[in-house]
Amino acid sequence: MTSKAIINQLLEDTLYKRLLNENIYLGGDEKLKKENTKVIHSQPTDSLLKPMMHRSDNFFAEQSLLMVSNETLGYMSDEKIIDTILKTDFKDLPQKPRWADGSGLSRYNLFTPQDFVAILSKMKNEFGMERIKVIFPTGGEGTISNYYKADSGFIYAKTGTLSGVVAFSGYLYTRKGKLLIFSTLINNHQANAADIRRTIEKFIQGVRNKY
């Protein structure tokens, strides 16, 4: 007898009626039919998204994609949910991306800066900037804690780093009050990544001052 079967058997006498009445499903018990179950969401979505974006948590990102798959398709599959999203929400991207996983760590992930700008524009239109400001790090926070300190509150963006690749995409409020959506991508470099980030920082600050 498996451990799950033993646990179910021990709980059945004392908890079965209560579980059935409250529609809570332990799994492995055919007596608790699917139609009697309900999903309990333990945390608001943004309480997961904020630490994921601030810490650049690839594990969170991968698990989030699998949860989206489960919610949308009824089962967890990176491949299937990626195919679904590319055919629905991302069907109108300027260039067709190659998307391999949820963590962003695969070398097979290929998105252009124009694609990132399109996705960020879609997020702004659907979620609004006030929500985005809570989720994305600004200058002096998260993965840009050592950058854009003079522009804190004026830039909300996400880094992306692999060996030889430095990406930075997000939203920038210029000194003239304009909201710009940007995406920079430096690849095939052999320099120090910190030096590349400083160069991007100088470029972004120049754009902010000019526009």
C-alpha cells in the first residue's frame, strides 16, 4: 500500500464527511468527485510577480509558466502552454520568437527587442502603469540596485543576463514627462557584464534627458 493510500485510509473515518461537505480534495480518493472540488488561491498574483522580478528568480518564472499551463490547459506542460500563448496572446508579435522554457535560461530562447517592446506595450494597456510600478524594480532596487539611482521612480525595467548577453527592457519617464517603452540587447560581447550595464545606463539616461 502506498503512503498516499495509507494517509487517505487513516483520514477517511474522521475527516471524510467534513472534506466532502467543504469540497476539499486530497487526491487518490474516487469518492470525492471532481465536480465537488474547488480551488483555493493562497496568494495574490502580484505577491509572486514582484519578488520574481526583483530577484530575477528563474525558478519562480518556470513554476509560474507551469501554473499558467495547469490553469489554462488543465495540466502542466511548458511546450503546450508556450505553443498556446504564441497562437493567442502573442500571435501578433512583430517577429515570431523561439521560446523554449519559462525560466529564460535556455540559449534556445530568441526574442527580439521589438518583440519585448510589443509585449511591454500590451502589459501597459492591459494592466496599467500603477500595477507595473509595483511589480517592476526601479532605480536602486532589485537587479538594478546599483544602477539608475538618480532615476529612481522614473524607470521601471527588467534585466536579462547570460554569458555574452546583456538585455534590459522596460519603461522610462523622460524629463519632459513622456513615457517611453524601450528594449536594449547586447549580444556576443566578451566584456565585463557590469561595464556593459554601465554603458546601457549612460545611453538610457541620455535618452531621458533628451526627450
